[in-house]
Amino acid sequence: MWQFIGVILAVIAIAITVILYWIQRQKRALSWQVVSNTPLLSIDKELKKNLEVLYNGKKVQDVQLIIAKIINTGNVPIKSADYERSINFNFGENAWILTAEVTETSPDSLKASANVEGKKVILPPTLMNKRDWITLKILVNQYDGPISVDGRIDGVKEIKEYTEIYKSGITSIIAFFVGVIGALITYWFTEWLQI
């Protein structure tokens, strides 16, 4: 019995070492998140004939206010020189971007801007240290989603949605510990049956 417990403890120690290495290794990662997606204006089909709403002199029909965030979820800085292609947000085939602006950054000293280019919002390259983030306020006419985020950054394979990264890491850790606990319970149960 004690030999089995010793083996289990050795396996747990090795697993903890691997997990700590996995958590602490240097990795570059950028993530994005939609904080809110709120319809501001939606004109009924019947009213479209008789009602005209203008934004800066241009006719609009279905306007969404989207608050989005880009976050350095890695544990190393991403420098301006690391960008091969800027980060861009795309809001669907029929979308028309009315405005886009940076409303908040962390830290406050992080200077970022947003540019509208056709159907996309572009974030020019900027230094983002670990856990830095940029919040954008975007007004979109005829938003038909889904939102996609793209960019090409040295060491970053893909800019993922924030919830996906969080869930996959937590799920792996929980699955490991459930497996270890299951093995211990199985062993103790079989020992108890032999008594």
C-alpha cells in the first residue's frame, strides 16, 4: 500500500513540476473580448420608407455600439517591431464603421489609437506589456457579425477570443486533478475491499 502511495505522490510531484513549467514558460499571446454589443438604432422595414436618420450627413439604419478589448494575455511584452500586420477588427460583410476610438487603456500611459479603414478597425502597432489592455468603442451600421480579429505578430500564432483561452487552461488543470483524485479513490476502495 505504501509503495502505491509513494508512486502516486511521485506522479503528482512530476505533474506539478510540468504544470508549473507550462504556466511559467515565456509565451506571446494576444486575446480579444467583446465587452458589450448594444443596438442603438433599429429602423423597422415599414418606417424605412418614411424615416431617415443621418449620422454626419450619411443615412444609417441599424446602428450597434460595440465595446471591445484587446489584451496581452501572454507573459512577455509585444513590441511595436514585432508586428508584421496590424491588429484589425472585422464586423461582417455588410458592416459600415461609423466611428472607432480608444476609450481606455491599462496602464494609463499606454498610448494607442484606432483607425477606420473600410469595413475594418485597425490598431496600429504599439508596445503591450504583460496584462496591458486597450478598450475600443466602435459604432457600426448594418452590423451582421460575427466579429473576427486578425493580425500578424512575431510569436503569436492567432489572436484568440479571451474566453476560449481561459476555459481551455482551467479545463486542463481541473481534468488533471480529477484524474489524480480518481486514481487515489480507486486505490483506496480496492484496498478497503481486500480487508
